[in-house]
Amino acid sequence: MDKLTQAQWCENLLNDDFFKKVIEDLKTQQIGVIMGSNPYDVDVREDAYRHIRTIDLIVGHLQGIAAEKQIREKKWKIL
């Protein structure tokens, strides 16, 4: 699959309402784990935080791929 096709797939996924809801639900669930943990459950909170960061990393990666289309369009305008 070429980069522009990947960019379009990522853009579509990031704009999909169901995908956005799933991502938000996952983050909310992990925040709930942090909020509901006992003061001595440091490992539980750290795991939940790592999960949130992983979700953000995945979404950021998809955004980076989706930006490839815009980058190429701007590149041609400059040249």
C-alpha cells in the first residue's frame, strides 16, 4: 500500500465517530482505574498511565501517517 493510500485510511479512521468513541472510552476506563485505586496501588496507577500513553502514541502515529497527504500537497506548492 502506498503512503497516500495509508494516509487516506488513517484520516478516515481518525475521523470515524466509532473509532473516536472507542479511544475515548479506553482512556476514560484507564482514568477510572487511576481514580479508583487505593493510595498504595502505585503499580496499578502506573500501568493505567502507561496504557493511556500507549493509546496516545497509537493515535499520534495514525495522525502522523494521515499528515503525509498534507505534507505532500504543501511540498508540491513550494516547488
